Amino acid sequence: MTIELRMPALSPTMETGTLAKWLVKVGDTVESGTIMAEIETDKATMEFESIDDGVIGKILVADGAENIPVGTLIAVLLEEGEDLSAADAITADPIAKTPNAEAPAPTTPVAVTPVIEQKPVAKSAPAPMVSGNKTDRLFASPLAKRIAQQNGYDISQISGSGPHGRIVKSDVENYTPSAATNVAMQCISGDAPYVEIKLSNMRKTIAKRLTESKQTVPHFYLGVDIELDNLMAARKQLNSLSDDYKISVNDFVIRACALALIKVPEANVQFHGDVMRQFNRADISVAVAIEGGLITPVVRGADQKGLRAISDEVKDLAKRAHEGKLMPEDYSGGTFSISNLGMMGVKQFQAVINPPQAAILAIGAGEQRAIVKNGELTVATVMSVNLACDHRAIDGAGGANYLAAVKMFLEQPSTMLL
Amino acid sequence: MSVQKFDLVVLGSGPGGYVAAIRAAQLGFKTAVIERENLGGICLNWGCLPTKALLRSAEVFHNMKHAADYGLIAADLGFDLDKVVARSRGIAAQLSAGIAHLMKKNKITVIEGQGSLVSPSKLSVEKDGKKTMIEATDIILATGARAKQLPHLQADGNLVWTYRHALVPNMMPKKLLVIGSGAIGIEFASFYNELGADVTVIEMLDRVMPVEDEEISTLAEKSFKSQGIKIKTNASVTSLKNKKDSVICTIEAKGGKSEQMEVDRVIIAIGIDGNVENIGLEENKIKTDRGHVVTDQWGHTNIKGIHAIGDVTGPPWLAHKASHEGVILVEKIARDKGNKDIKNLHPMDKGNIPGCTYCRPQVASVGLTEKAAKEKGYKVRVGRFPFMANGKAIAMGEPEGLVKTVFDDKTGELLGAHMIGAEVTEMIQGYTIARTLETTETELMHTIFPHPTMSEMMHEAVLDAYDKALHF
């Protein structure tokens, strides 16, 4: 019997994946544990391991094939004693046909890193917007097809969450049409030459989630200045004691935010339609900029962790984030987010909430500023922070209380020992 | 004390628990099920199935009484209640033995006794004063529920019954009061009425079977009354006073008028309470809410490794809901542990759980009632088709009933379907499949229903919603 290899679900939210690259070819012998391919999910690039022993008999989707629904047949593995002809009868699932397989266009994605496909667009002939997942047969429920039609959606652009990737009603209802029309406008009116950069799955996820956040979450913003002189002194003292660690200001901020969430539980919440969730633990998502986008690994139970533990964990998470090696459990969940652009010299900014979380703290740079204290002009190290809150879950006073707690912990860092 | 170790242990062997155990065993978990009473739980032993056995006796008796309508002669009609009950008990025993066989076949260890959580990974099981310890990575609470009682409505098992006593009656009541007109109350009212009892049903709300579509409730009430069942809606029983072999019931109508009634027996069927006591929930800080274990959409509780399914997690209290939850939960647990064969796993859509009541006439439904759909803001299209206009129903001598469909005018989504009449409990699955597959009215219209069947009414009720009914 041949073994069918199907697009695996590599994260709980993964609906489709991009086959970034095959690491094996037809005829290669694999055994349990052999890395066969790299698969790009909505969040990261992951390795696809074999769980069986055998010989690759057929590869049904090419490198760079996008939007392959979870469960689609992608390759065939032959068991011992079978020859290549055993795989002949097996054909690809209709949905798995790739643009490459259908039309060997000159723009075939580069095999190694098919993320950015640069393609000059001629001014006179705007390239038609061809959907990436052209299919022979589309699996969608009748109701989903009708609602898509009524809303004027191109159903082939919607990814299905039903059995075998079937598009169901909720997929259409949760679908936000992309900005394709705007781009088309640009093609017509814009004179400036440009290149088209293919969206990575991460970029698509960022676009979808943050659009959803800005459109459906009523944001309000609270800003405060925090004096850091005590914190800088404490940090300097801690770091001078050992070379085993180097605590950053950001580590202090993570701990302060976590402790403040426990102190002001009305800020450690999520809005879930009919109910609110109030968390008893502070899991802090830390935004990390990586090539092609950003990701928010989570420091879980940061309220119960010391500065050194937080520091080590953040370093490990950031390192793995840059290497694209975060596991789904590293970046899913989180009860609160921190986005720090201080190291890039940003004085202050406002961040977009990361749903279903209800708040995010935007951290600016710590800098020496002239301030007035007791009627006198003096110099202090000051950092401006800005809290964005989901007003459905957190009210102004609650947000203010939370921000006051963060300020207290950071200005009097010894209180973090209590 | 020896400790037995398992991958997965299910507390309770009802239709939720034993199905979860089978699925777990199929997925390679070393599985055990703990049962304090009979394998199969209430459903097989004291609920769904033994009542169906009783109601079948009532149905055959009804047909015998109407033999002349079919050109048949049946003389000296009568029944032997003990034998009717014995048949029902025999069927329960047969089915429970069937579960024992299924457990054995799937290599599931059955542990008899009262189980209770000691820690999130340990259970103690007590049987005849002897305690054993069970350890498991995952524990599923499937302890079910029992008849709800109130301080002034307490069953004694002699004069005042719950469903449990009504299944093995200590006498054939001449006068019977049934408190509550949900599925359980109405089924017993139907059974005892058929055997000749003078039955009164008390319902607190303004109509019988209040979860059903209003139109169906009205038809049901009309039919029950024509069969001689007395129905008092907007009324409640404020006290029960037990005499030697009868009960004095005080019934208060909404608005304050109260009356007294003396009956032989009373059946309390005012709902059910989850079995959440003495199983170690509090000690292990497992979240409960008004007598039910709180779970997420998959069946996980707030404590890692502890899960719950079925009646103990709240309404709807239906065996098929419990079984379905059990399968989904076990597959989710397997997937979380890295089983890559688990695909297409989705949480249950509670809107697609059908409900059936086996009174005469039967009632079955799925999805939203007309009223609920309108309250949700849908502009609805309603289709109706009466049994009276269906050839097969007439040939069967069952011309009483209605099939009703509710569509969303905008999208053609089948929002709900409601049926009353003979055999509707066997037909509702058609509409349930339609809802699960998200068909619109178009596919239903294009579906060919076999002739002559009562299912043709399902087709006609769809056509009628779009003013295309052919036979009415």
C-alpha cells in the first residue's frame, strides 16, 4: 500500500499552508524523522517530518505552491517492495494544482526562498490579478456560495475551514475582502514604476488580524511619562554583579506590566461576545520584529518570574523568532502585549491591539528630559508609554489605574520585590 | 494500595462516557470507564430506551384499540402492566449487556464503583467500602444528571415519582398528575393516558413543550386534549400532601387562583440537575456554574487534564449531544498529543442538535423556531405541509400532523425545521443533514424524495416556503 502524505496542520489556526520547499525528491529513501519539506504556515516556517519509512514515489505539489488546504494530498510514499509505478495511479487533489504545474511561466518562483517575487509591471499593461489558488473544482457549501455571491466576494479567495477545507458559511461571514481593488486603482492612475511583492503568509495574517482589530475593536489611548532614574540605577547595580545575565529595560517593563495586571485585574481581560474573560495569570506577548513582519512570542506567567528568568526567556524567544523556529505554543495565547520601539529612537507611538487581547502598551525611548520638580527645572530619564485599550472590555478609569500601577512599579522598582 | 494507571479514564458510562471510551480506545489510549451503577447510564437503563419500550407497548395498544379502522377484529383488549414493564426492563438489561460487550471488544477496563477526583490526575473508586486508586493523564467527567426536585416537590418513590419510579410503577394509577411538560413529562403522560389513566399535566409556562416551535406546541396540546389528557398551562404546583395511597396537590394558576386535586400518583418532571456532587470538583477547583461543570467548546475544564461532556455540562440534556461531545473531545485530546490522523476536527454546532419527543403524536425539531429566528432579526420564509395531504400518512391511518420549515429569506439558509406526527423522530435527520451541509432551499428542492413516503412532506414543506407546494 502506498502512503499518502497530506498537508499537515502545523498550528491550531492553520487552514492552508505554502509548500516553501521540498527537501526530498522522487526516489529518495526517507525514514521516520526525515525532514521532507519546509512548510510556511500563517505564522512561521516549519519542518515537515516523515512519520513512516519508505521511498518518495510522487510529488504532487511544487515548491512555492500556496494556499494548500490542510489535508490536501501533497506526495506519495512507497512502502518497502513497491516500485514507482505504484504511485502512477494517484493524482493530485484538484485543489492542490499549483500555478507552476499548470503554466510553466517564466516567473516560476525561485526554489529556495519563494517569498518575494519581484516582477516589473509594465505601465501600459497592468498585470491581471490572478488568484494564487486557481482550482478546477471549488469545495464550498451551497449556503457559503450564495452568501459570497450576495456580498460580491470572489469565493476562490476565501479559505475554507470545513471538512477537507470546504468553505462554509462562517468562512464567508468572517472574510474581509483584500485591498485588491486599491492596488488595481494604483495600476491605472499611478505613474511611478513599482515592483509587486508577493505577500508572505505572515504578511497576510498581519493584514487580516490588524484590519479586523482596527475595524472591530474600539480603541482608546492613554499616555503617561515614566521616570526611569531609579530603574536605571537598579539595572546598573544588578548587571554589575554578574556577567551571567544582562537585564534590559524591556525586561523590567515586562515584569512591571505583568505585576500591574495582577494588581489591577480589570485590565487583564478579554472581550468574548457574551462574556468577558478575566485572567488570573499575566502572559505577556512581546512584539518582535523579524524579517518580513513581526511575531509576538509569549512570556507566560511573567508575574511569577524574576527579571533574570524573563530576560533569559525573551532572549531565547527572540532568537528563535529570528530563526523562524518558534513553535505554535510559543506565540499563541497571551493576555497582554508590549511593543517597544524605544531602541529605534521613537519617542512615543500608539499600537494596534492584538485580538482577542484587550490592551497593548507602546513603549518609547528612555531619554534625558528637562522636567519641573518641586518648582525647579531638573533633568530626569523619562520614557513615554501609551496604552491602547479595547473599550468593550476596559474603561478609561480601569486603564488609568493599570497605567498608574505600571508607572509605580517602574518608578519604584524595589516594589517589584514585594 | 495498588494504583492502576491509564492514559484516559471516563467517569460515568452513559451515552457520553461509553462512546468517549470507545473512541479513546480506538485511538490507542489505554482506557478505563468507571460506573457506579449500570453500564449505559441513565439513557440505556432509566431513560431514552426503556421509555421507548413502554411507549411502543402503548402504541401497539392504541393500534389494537383502533383495529376496526383497519378492518381488523381485536376483542377482549387489555394489558398486563407488569409484563409491559418487564419487557422494558429486559430491553434495558439487554442493551446494558451490549455495552459490556463493546467495552470488552475495545479492551476498555470497566471499574465498578463510585469514582471521585483526588487530584487532577488521580481518582479514587469506592465499591463496598473498598477503595482503589486510578491514575490517568486525562480524565473525562461524564457523570450525567438526575431529576430536579424542589423543596416542596420531593419524590418519595411511592406516591410521588421521578422518571425512575415511573418506569417501574408500583401500581397503575387511575389519576395521575404530571408536573412539567418537557419531553420526559409528556412521554409519561402519553404512556399512562394510553393505558387508561386520567392524566393532568401542569406546565409553568404558557404552552406545553415550551422549547418547541409555538405552532407545534399548539398542535400538540390540541391533540393531547383530544386524547383526554388534561393540560393546565401558566400553572404551578405549590404543595404536595401525601395521604395513605394518594396525594393532595395544590395547583396555583398564574394570577393567584388555586385549586386542590387528589391523585393516586404524581410524576415530577421539572428538569434535571447535573451530578456534580461528591466527585471532587470543589477540592480540585474545577469551575462549576449553577450545578454544571463549565467547559470550553471542546469540553476542557479550567483544570488541565480534566474534561467534561454530556448532561453534567448543561443543556440540551440529550444523549446524542453527549456522545458527539465525547467523540470530539477525545479526538481533540489525541490531536493535542500529536496524533496526526485527526483531521477535520470542529467543535459541535449546538444549533444542529435535533430534539425528539416520543409521545403520540411524536415531535421532532432542529434549529431555530420561527419566533427565535424572528427575534434574531431574520426575515423568515415559513413552509408548512399537513399530514392530511400526504398519501402515505393517510394510508398509514396517521393523518394528524404537520411539517414546518423556517428559511432565511435573504440567503435561503434552512434556519429550523419542526415536525409533529407519526414517525417524525425518524425523519428529522434529513433536515439535520441539510443544516450540517449548509444546503439552501435550492438543493432541498432538487432532492428527490421517494414516493410514497411520509418524507415527501419534508420536500413539500420546503416547496411551500417558496410558494411552490404541489399537493396542498
